[in-house]
Amino acid sequence: MKIKTIRFNKKAEFTTEQEKMIKNMIITVALFAAGVIIGAGIMGKGSSNVFLSDFKSVFTIFINKRTDLKFYEIFFNSFIINFVFIAAVFCAGLSCIGLPVVISAPVIKGIGYGMLSGYLLTEYSMNGVGYYLLTILPSGVMFMAILLLASSSAWILSKELLAIIFEKKQPDSTAVITYIKRYAVYFAGTVLTSAVETVFIKAFAYLFTF
């Protein structure tokens, strides 16, 4: 009796563009993770009472407003915030000196998520964790995936433009077109993310009081 087996003779091969994307994704994920750690550390037990008090006031106003808003208002506010990040990274990618903006975007977003999660856990324990898991995390994971991909794409194009300026690489007429097509997908994903966030807020926010 013969048993057929599947053999993988060839290793997975990636194009140069894919290799660049993977390397940049690893770096941007690390930057985001660092931002989350920094943000959570800021909101840790070592934070001053004045800072926590001010943050609590802002948080309470934010939560109450977000819960009371209509569906389209929540969606619009969410989309504007997400759109600003994607648009900033998009513009940075079209500049040979846009790398600092590209690097900063995941870090800033990570600090924001870290501060919010650290505050909810420190101040509200399981109630805060539940709110974070049900109303913030689902859309947050989606948007961060989009932002990290967008940052990686912008990083590649910005470096290529810099290389062209220093005459280390020949111009590629299709690079910008490909870049714009990718960002069309990223912007569409941003709309979907904002819609998901709105649905989860309307579905679960009323279960929590702060």
C-alpha cells in the first residue's frame, strides 16, 4: 500500500517589492508596539494625580458625547480622525523627506491606544476592559492593519523618491500609479473601519457607565 505525500521542494519566493513591504511592516509594527507600551506606561500607577484627573475629565466628556451622538455623527467623527492619519501618511509617501511623518504615525496612534487602554484598566478594572474590548478594539485592530500597510507603502515610495534624487535609481513611471491604487483601497478600508466602530459603539456603549 502506497501513501502519497506532499513535498515542498521550493521555498516561498518573494519579489523585491514584497520583501521591502514585509521588512517595513515588521518595523512599523515594532514602532506601533513601542507606542502602545509608552502610552500604557504614561497612564500607569506612576502618573501624577493632576494628569489623571485632567485625562478623566476629557475621557468622560468624550464618552458621554460619543454615546449620545447619532449614528451618522459618530461615523463622521470616526472617519475624520482616521482619514487625517491616512492622508498624512499618503502625502508623506509622495515626498522624499516624508519618512519622519511615516514613522511617527504608528507611534502616535500606538501611544493613543496605550494611554486609553492603560487608563481604562487602571481606573475601571474589568468594566473598563469590557468597554475597550467591545467598542474600541475591533475597529482599532482593523484601522491599525490599514495604517501599518499604508505606512509601509509610503515608506517604500518615499525612499525610492530619495534614491531618484540622488541618482541611485532610475524613475519608475508606474510606482506612483501603483501607490495611488493601493491608497484607494486603504481609504475604502478606512470608511469600513469607521462604519464598524459606529456599529459597535451603538450596540455596546450603553452597557457601560463611567
